[in-house]
Amino acid sequence: MGNLRKYLELQTQAKTGLSSGLFVCGLVAVVFGILTAAFILLIAFIWLAERYGALLAAAILAGLFLVVTIVAIVCSLQSRRRTTERAEVALAARKQTVWLDPKLVAGAVQAGRAVGWRNFVPLLALGVLAATVGMEWAGRSKPAGGSDEQNGRRQFARAA
């Protein structure tokens, strides 16, 4: 059951790029974005009220919060990209090792003994053929929208 959960988690990360780092950086970006807006309002109020003095201090604080907001957004986007790439690599490695699963091999040996190897080999070959065709057919289905263009950009970015 844990294996299925890990597979679903990797699929979700590959498609969405969600991770705890993304949520933390996103939360920091939202908090500091709100603080930036508050200080911009404070700057406008002070400027209208006094024209000098506390305005400079409020402008410095607003600039500081703005810089922190921009840094948090950049970190969040980088975290999402890294999570997506890691999950895609793990999914690709998982697809290649599915045939080496000890439970699958043990089941095949047990079925071969129960049915007899002469009867089991053609059934096994037919099963492998059906699984291969099924994986190819499932891999060809493309979601609607511009994902081909996005995947092309992603492939081009990795090649560069």
C-alpha cells in the first residue's frame, strides 16, 4: 500500500510541482506582499501628512519588504521546478524497474510451476506483449491544451 502511495505522490509532484518548500515560500511571499501593500499605504499617508521625516523610514521598510517578497517568489518557483524534475526522474526510473519487482518474479515462478513451463511461457509472452502495448497506448494519450508546447519548452530548456 505504501508503494502505491509513493507512486501517487510522485505522479502528483510531477504534474503539479507541489512540495512543502513551495508552500513555505508561497506563504512567505503572501505575508510579505501584504506587508508591502501596508507600507505603501503608510508611505502615502505619511507623505500626504508631513511630506518629510517619517516618510524616508517607511520607504526603506517598504523597499525591504518588497525585496523579501521578490526573493520568496523566486525561491518558490525554483523549488517547484526542482520538485517537478525530481519527480519526473523518479517516475522514469520506476517505469524501468517495474519488471524487476521481486513479488512479480516470485508470482511468475509460482505460476510457471503450477501451470507447467510449456503452457506458461506463451501466456507470459502474451502478457508482456499486452502490457507493453498498454504502456505505449497510455503514453500516447496527450492531455488537451498546450502541454505539447510547454513540454517542448521544457525539453529545450533542459538541453540548453
